[in-house]
Amino acid sequence: MIRLEEIETMDRGALVAAWSDLFGQSAPKSMSQVFLRRFIAQEIQMKRFGGLPKTLQKLVETEPDKPTRAVGRAQPKAGARLLREWNGVTHIVDVTPDGFRWKGQTYRSLSVIAREITGAHWSGPRFFGFRAKAASA
């Protein structure tokens, strides 16, 4: 088995041979040596330490055409109204199919609105109170 220390000094021919040994197929022709090294090192480490964590493995095995939700990325649906009080002023944001409407103007991002309201960089979803639910074990 190839040692991690050896990967850094391998030329392209040796990297392609190592790829074939590890993955059982030829390496992509357009892949740079930098990425060959990274993939080979990752595979060696996964074989040595037991592979991906179960949660990540489950995510990888999910059907490719099945949409997945990003963890912590709850999004309000069109028609919703968001209220946020800031410095004694209540701000109302309407969720539209095109984005978010605040003070008569449509924005693509809640973060831009949060920045306009506060004058500082804020995560829009965090500013308006969206939080990810804890995953059940």
C-alpha cells in the first residue's frame, strides 16, 4: 500500500498507477496532479481509518434525483410575512416568489435587508429568527 508521505513526490505516471490500484479504474485524464494527490490521500486515509462517518455515508447514498435540504437552511415560503423589531422600529418583510419585499423594494437576500436595517453584517436568516431544528438521533 502507498504511504501518504510518498504521494507528494510522485509524478503523474505514478499517480495514475496509484489511482488505478486504489479505485480499480483509470484516472480522469483532465484531473490535475494536485487533485489526483488529494483524492488518493483521501482514499488511503478512508481505507486506513474505516471510511466515511455513517451520517455522511447515508447522505452520499441518497438517491441523486431526490432533493435534499441543507441542514440549518430553513427557508420561508412565498406568502409568508416576517416581522423583526430593531431599535424600537418594527420591520415587515414579505416573502415573494422572486425574493423578499421590504419598504417597497424586492431583494434576493435576507442578509442584505438585515444589513440595511442594522448597518452591520448579519446573517439574514439568523437576524429574522430562522434556526435549524436539532436532528434526532
